Amino acid sequence: MSASANHTTAEPHTLAPTVNPFQLVLYADVVLLCGVAVFALFTIPRFLARFSKGLEWGQGIFFQSADVAPPRRSPKRRPTLNQQSSFQLGSEDSHTAHSHSHLVRRVSEKANGRVRYSFPPHVRSWSTLALPLARILNTSVSREFSLGQGILMLSYFGVLLFVALYQSSLFTDPVRTGFVAMSQIPVVVALATKFNVIGMVTDVAYQHLNYLHRFAGLLLAIAANIHTLGYVYQWSLDGTFTESIKHPAIAWGLVATFAVDVLVFMSTETWRLKAYNVFFASHVLAVAVLLVATCFHMPSTIPYVLAAVAFYGLDLLVRLLKTRICTARIRPIPELALTRVEVRPLNAGWRAGQHVRLRVLSLWMGWWAWTEVHPFTIASVSRGPEGMVLMCKKAGDWTGKLYEMAKLSEYGDEAYGRDVRVWLEGPYGGPGHSVFASYSGALFIAGGSGITFALAAVQDLIGRDMDGTSRVKVIELAWAVQDAAALVPLVPLFTSLLQQSTLTSLRIQVFYTRATMTDVSKIFLPPGLTLLPGRPRVPKLLDAVLDCTMSIAFGSKNKTELSGVVVGVCGPAGLGKDARRAVDTVDPRRRKAVRGVELHQESFGW
């Protein structure tokens, strides 16, 4: 962005414009807004269904401190038919080793209780209603993008390309691409925010729109550089380059283009993953320079700059309202190589599957540690007795320091942990307008520290079932870890979940993928918890959940009660691909019998 229409003496000899570029880019932005509106319309049925029950009001927006009711007393769990520990079984048998004949009995026991039912309404996703099209759009075309995402990016690119070329030429009318770059500044900023207005109306979490933010930023940079190089080329031909760049407006344009190029260079994967603080600081500085330089370069761009500032200002305001500074207790869990963070003052306000952005305010972490923020999925259920629980995997310098600081508590007087001040911002993400409790069956698959997502979801479903606000009758949890010893710290929690699941069938399977020095025969496994070598076979796990869910319908003689099966997965990319493949290849008759199979995927990373 290096020239201004207000200074015609410095401009090259260009074709007289036949259209108003301001109007043209405005129409382009209107087209983009219409596209967002179309996606928003598709979310309305689920939006209305989710908020038709008061239970969802106020959940997933702000953290709260609420009075927690005393633990509910549940009936004693009926012993399962197969009492032997399943680590003695082969992986082929493990998926069907436990009988599910008691499911119908549990439903009848539930019906005779005093629970007042208030089931959430269920609305099937559009992907299950247009399954063939959804399969095509979900096809991977690269390591990062699906076919649907590729089509979306090409459509976006097509709109901007049309605006740049309509009755114009890149070689004779470089000013047009300057208008294109100007018009996309608010779009790029809006897609970069955590309180993402576009994501909010389309029911897409901000982290799942990052690819669009990067693509929009790249297109803005291309347009800005074409705009700049076009003028530089013409000035060089006319011999007026030195004279032209002395003009203040043009100099500011060169500064704006340089800032855009810095943003693109510092946005590469290397900077984001290896030096996030440098990436973030460079972004803040370069964006500030870009906005100021653009205004001085061409004052008519001020409305677009103000729109970008408004998006970012709204984001900062909401993030400030979402921020809490509390005292947390940290302690190490060596078997899992992670740090457990308990924040008891905050015990409500989030939904299962949401995450929080964490800062640790301690000099032990370093002088600049307070500037580092890391996202972690909340591992506890809202309104639980433990408050908010995070499990921070030791996976880098920052998490390594946190783990070492937690280990110091083992040698002090406080044997159960160490208190630190933390800065929490959230909650973010989660299942959106999808309500897990509205399905008939649920399968959760986790890899490594992805167990935090599954734990929160399972605890929430069991608690809601005991309150009579969940339709889920079958829950399967599969967790893949490298070492069998990783199971040991979570055995008490798994045991508690199994004991509480008197009204819902719960089965937990843990798979270890490496040879272990642990004697698995000495690990106490309650009925319903199995430990197996190898990787989880997602298709077999899903088949077992479908069988159990359909057995409920046949046992109750009311097939219409089924409301689908949800598959939630959190872990490495390969695990997510396996889950997607398993969901896509479900037999159509079985899919129809359970009223659809839907996938919700949480991914690692920023």
C-alpha cells in the first residue's frame, strides 16, 4: 500500500477507472457477510434447541464461584457379569467381553425412581442429514485442509480476485489491489480474535478458524505487495522513483507494506511453534504500525481501520471480563509426566470440553513467564467439589518449569501441593451448540493428555443422568497411552465414575502402545475398567457402542427414543483421522437405526 489517490502527480499513467473502487470493495465485503449469514442460518435450529432449556443459559461464557450441593448418593452398582480383569483378554475380545444385558434393567430402574426428567431436545447436524456431501467435503486434500475448507478458501479468493480484475488490470491499475488490501484489514483482525464474532455466529471455535485467518492475511499481503510493486515499477520507468517516495503519504504506504510483510514472515509455523512469544510480540507491533501507517497513507481508509480497531477492542473487553486471578494448588503426577492444577475458587461456568488460557504469576517460572499463556482443556465438571482441574502435560520449557516447581512441594511441609497465583482466561471452545446429553450413546476416544476432554465429558454426562437431564444411556471411553503405568493415578477417578454410573452403562478401556516394565497383573482394575496392549481399534469400539444403543431401543420397545450417537475425540491428528474414517464407514442401516452418528473433534495445539 504505497500510493494515494489524493496525490495524482505522483501516480503512474493508469487507465481511467470505470468503476468506483470504494463501492466495489464494499460490495465484496457485503458478499462475504452474506456468506457468513448463510452459515449462521444453518446453526439456528441447534441454537434454539440448546437454549430451550434453562440449564444451558449462562454456561460456557464466564467462570463463576457457586455453592456446590453435597455429593449425590447413588444406588450401589450392580456387579457386572464378567468380573475378571480384561488385561487377560485379547484385543479382539475386549470390545465384546462385557455383557450389556443389564442395560434395559437399568432403564427400568431409572423409570421407577424419583428423578424428574427434563431431557434436552436433540437436533441432528446437517452433516448427518446430507451424509454423502459431508463425506466428500471432509476428504483430506493436504495435511492441514479438507476439501470443504479448500473450497471455502477458493471461494474467498475468487471474490477478491474478481474485485481486483473487474474492468481493471494489475499492470496498469495498481491502485485497485490497494483497495482490496484495505477492505480485508477488518476481516483479518476479526478472524484473529479469541472472542471471534464470525465464529460465534457460525458456531465454530476460534481455533478452528485460524486457517482462514492465515489465508486472509496472506491474500491481504499479496494484494498490498502487488499494489506497491505496481507503483514502484511505473515510477522506475518514468524516472520518478526518488521523487515519489519523498511524499509523506507514499512513504507511509511503504511502511504499511513492510509491516504486512513482517506479519507474513513472522506467521510461519516455525515462529508459531518454536518462539510463540516472539511471534505474538511481532504481531502486536506490526499490526499497530500497519493500522497507523494505512491511515496516514490514505485517510479514506480510516473507516476500515476503525472497524478493525472495534473488533480488537471488543475482543480485549470480553477477554478482560473472562479473566480471573486466583490461587491454585499444583502438584506433579510423575506417571503421566504432567502437573495437576486445582483452582477451587472457580467451580462453575464452563461446559464439558472447553479450555482455559493459563498464565502462572510466579518468579520461579522466570521474569517474563507472566507473558506466556498456554491453553489447557478443563478436566473437571462444572459445579464439582474439586473446582476447576487442569492437567498440564510436560511438553516444553514452560510446562517443564511448571512441573519442576510442582515437584518442589514434595520436599516441603505441604505434601499435597504448592499454592501459586494464576491468571485464567476463558472458557473458550467446546462443543458449541451440540449438546452431548441430547444423544442416546457416546464414545469418547483420547490420546495422551487428551484424556482431559474425555474426563470432563463423561463426568458431566453421568452427573446429568443422575439429575434426569441426559438422554445418554451408553458411554464408552477409550484412552491410548504409551505406558500402562499412566493408568495408575487415574484408577481412583475411573473407579468413582464406574460406581456412579448406575443409571448409564459406562465402560472404560485403556490401551498402552509400548512395552512396559509395569506388572499389569498387579494393577487393581474394578469391573468395567480394562487395560489392553496395542492401539484402540476405533471401528470396533464404535460398533460396540452402536450395538449397546440399539439394544436399549429394542429392550424398551420404543425405537423412536433414539437420538443418535456422538463420537468425541481428542488427541494426535492420526487418532482424529481414524475416528473420522470409522464414522464415515458406519453401515447405513445401523446409522439410520440409531438416528445418526456425529463426530466432535478437539485438536492439540494453539
